[in-house]
Amino acid sequence: MCLHLATYSVNPSSMSVDFWNQRYAEQPFAYGEQPNHFFATQLSKWPVGSLLLPAEGEGRNAVFAATIGWQVTAFDQSEAGCQKCKQLAAQHAVTVNVQVADAAAFDYGENRYDAIALIFTHFPSALRQQVHRQVVKALKPGGILLLEAFTPAQLHYSSGGPKELPMLYTAAMLHQEFHALSIQYCEEINTTLDEGPYHQGTAAVVRLIAQKPM
């Protein structure tokens, strides 16, 4: 199951497609219409090309990337989320290849994308490792991976995220799971989120920039 982030009052690993369809049917956009700051800042530094956004939700990052020239493929298990992505893309007069798909079943391909971004895409351990292996294969040689996710320290904050320790990420975990890539930056930091109703306030995150060897 592909999980997104919210301020959960129940076990996040039990979140169903129905839950996310209901969440994304709400107005305004659950996580805002503006892109994640780290993603937008870093993506803007790279030559445009093909970009994959797994578990993209309502499309804020996908639409931003398309507006600066990227050819974007995005998927999410929530049909309502994908509809919101299409709506946002239409508002900005850009095209995003949006697919309703589960992270475990999506066809990532091999040497297919110039960039892949995992922005708050928290999965159970086995699925996380599977997705990360697929992401490494899917990047073209020289391709870039951008990742931002919550760390265990996020359990002290109420700004969003899973409340189960195994679903939170550390820098050491990312170094291990992306050892096949050249890691250019990987750091656990505190930041302030202002991303729609469900990502607000001080947050503990890990950020990663890694490149697939040529």
C-alpha cells in the first residue's frame, strides 16, 4: 500500500485507498498547491528531462516540475488524488502523465528517468526497500534522486507523518538502501513546513540528493 502523510489519529499503516480518496476529495488541497521547498529548489538546478514522482497525491510537485519544462510522470493509488493532479495541471496549462497505480505494482522500468523524487513517500519496510530498488534501476545513468521524508525525531512533533517508528527514515538507512548511487548530500535536519492543512509547523526530516553513476 502506498502511504502519504497526514496528522494521523489512527495507525497510518492501516490507511486505505478509501481514506485517501476521501482526504483528497476535500477542499482545499490537503498538502497545498505549492511544491515542496526542497524539491523545487533542487530540481530547478538540473537540466530538464524526464521525471518520475511516485505516490504524488494531488500533484503539487508534478505540476511545478511541468511548469519549468520537465516531462512528468506521476502516479498515486488514489483516484481522487490523481483527479486533483489533473485539475491543478489544467489550471497551470501544463501536461502531466498521471496514472492511478499502487507503488508495489507500478512499472518503473530501467534506465528510464532523468530524475526521480520521493517526497514524503513513507512505506512499510518491505515495500520501501522494494520501491527503492526499483527507483535505482529506473534512473538513467547520471540521473538524480531527490528525497525528503520524516525521521524518528518527528514523533515529537505534530506537523504530520506516520506515528510508527518503522515507517520513518534515517540518513543511515538511506545510505544503505541507495548505496548503488553516488550520494551527494544526506542530512537529518529540522525545518518548518507550510504545506496545506496537514503539514504545518516544525518538522524533523531527512533530505537526500544522489546520482546514478554514468
